[in-house]
Amino acid sequence: MTYTLCLALVAGLLQLLPTASLAQPQAQAQARLDPPDPVMTWGLPELTELARRSHPALMASRARVVGAQAGLVTAAARPNPELDLQAGRVGATQADVLRGMSGSLGILQPLERSALRRTRQDVAGADLQAAVAGTAGFERSFIAELKLRYYEVLRLQAAALLAQEDLRLAEQIHSRVGVRVSSGEAPRFELIRADAERLNAQRAAQAAGLKVTQARADLARLVGPDLPSNFAVSGSLADLPEVPAALQTLRTDMRERHPELLSARAELAGAQARVEYERQRALPSFAVRAATERVPGAFDTRLGVVMSLPLFDRREGPIAQAQAEVERARGALMDRELALEQSLTVAWQRYQNALAQVNAYESGILREAQSALRVAEAAYRYGERGILDYLDAQRTLRSLRNELNTTRYELYAARVELERLRPDAE
């Protein structure tokens, strides 16, 4: 029995072997037949437009405006009437009393004072303005963050290209040093240094590539789910951004039209309207009541007025809460104005400093480092200097190029912050 079972298992495995051996080649052949998805190149305008159109966070923010619009409709609604319908039967304890069915019908219509309704609509209108301005401010900050991520990708891509160039140069130096060491023109110590420089360049290139991958993932998260996974980013940090307007012009525009300040002012107006609304609710309210009652042998019709008297609840608590909310909103507005003005001043100074540094690098510092590297390379080639001087010159140029790339990013980042603080900036 055991021998038969073993034969059956072996036979089953032999039947599976051809299928398993053919599965991988077939999958590889199918992969070769299926072309890869084309890589699409996206610029900053396309990325921002895609994010505005489909990012869940922006869509959720716009839902706040829809809710505020519904609140305005609710504030404009008039109170509904109340219907009271009753039915019963009249009995008798005396012989001369009529017996039979009875019923009553009553209608109560609350009468809302125009001042109360107007203040409620003022509260809803202020909430709508705050929602619209808050949504605009959130979208502005969101797009500013997206731009920063986009420029970060450009910076890291440029750094990765520089790292690849450094790696190629390190490999060339290693090859030249190897020839000189083999021919006896240089000591073996120089080959060890060149090999160390090559290994450092390899690690730097790998690290730069990983940072680009991480930055692309952060950018894709801000653009939204509609961005394909195999996207490419176009653009360059070499072109200097447009010079913004004067600082005083930026400050004036920000104070008048910045969405965050408009939202804070709308919240203050809404809080003030709530104080008046609570005061109106403390006044007496009225309603008209009409009723008719039918009993066997009689018919009764009544018309009257119902008045609510605020004797015990004068709404002192809600009024005090609304007044406290006014003070909170006023303080929040002043704090936001101060914070935005400080942010504008810092961003303006940051932009000016980055612009001066970029001009300094491009006007002379980088060219001097390139000339120094060429001189050191020629001196090493003719044996006038050692490899240490050559490697130091290369390291200096590498550092300056990376600093220039970083400074260009700082310039664009300051420009993005100025755009976020400037109401009419796109």
C-alpha cells in the first residue's frame, strides 16, 4: 500500500513538472508582448490643475461651502404651522343630554418677527462667507505645498544628475590613477584615495536616487489618485522666477484680500450677528391659533393669539456665550493679521537673500571653482601636484554646485510663499 501511494505521488509530480516549467517562459513571453505603459511628462500647471480637479482633500473642503449654502436656505425658511386633530364620543349621565361623536380641529401658526429672521440670515450669510474664504485659503495653502514638492523633485533630480556626473568623474580619476600606479608614476596610496572617492560617489548617487523616489511619492500624494504611477516631471530650477511686486504692495493686497483674513473677518461678523440673534430670541414670540370643535347638538369656533413670555429664561447664558465668541474671533483675527505680516516679511527677505546668493554663485564663484578644478587637473596630469589637491578641487566644485542647486530651490520656495500670501497670485 505504501509503495503504491509513493508511485502515485511521483506520477502526480511528473505531470505537474511540464506545466511549471512552461509557466515562467509563457509569463515572460506575455510580458514581452505587452508594451509598458507610456511615461507621461507633467509640468507644474498640469499638476496643479489635476489636483484642483480631483484631489479628495480639496473636494472635501469645497463641501463645506455647499453645507454653508444649505444653512443659508435653512435660515430663510419660515416656521411650519401645527395641526391639532382630535376625535371622541360624548356620553351622558342625565337623560336630557345628547349623546354621539365629537371632534375638534386646531391650527397654530407661529409668527416670526422680521428682526429675528433677519439676524438668523445674517448669521448664515457670515458663515457662508467664512466657508468660501476658508476654502479658498485652504486651496491656496494646498497648492503652495504642491508647488514646494514639485520644486523639491526638480532640486533632487538635479542633485541626482550632479551625483551621476561626480560618479563618472570619480571613475575616470580612478582609471587614470590606476594607469599611473601601474606604470610606477604614482604611489599606490593615490589609488587607494581614488578608490575611496569612487565608493563615496557611488553611495552619493544611490542616496540621491532614493531621495528622488521619495520626493516623487510625496508629490503624487498631493496631486491625487488620478496621477499615473509612472509619471515624469518636467521643468528646471535654472530659470529664475519672476521678481514679485514691492513689499508694501504685497502687504496692502494681503491685508485687503487674503482669504485667511477674509475668513477671520467673516467669522467675527458671524459672531456679532449671533449676539443680536440671541437677543432677539429673548423677546416674546407670538403665534395665531384657530380652532373649531363639534359636539352633539353644538358647534364652537375660536380664533386667538398665543404669546410666549420670557419670564424665567432670559437667555443670559447664550447671549454671554455669543459675546465671548465675538472676543475670541476678534483676537483670532488680530493674531492672524500679525502672523501673516510676519510671514510676508520673512518670505520677502528670504527671497532677496536667495536671489543675491544665486547671482553670486552664477556670476563668479562657480566659474572660479571650475577654473580651479581645471588647473588642478592639469597640474596633476603633469605631476606638479598630488591627487589630494585634485580631489580637493573636485570636492569644492561639487559642493558649490550642490549649494547653487539648493539656493535655487530656496529662491523658488520663497517665491511660492510670496504667492501664497499675495491674494491675486495664481
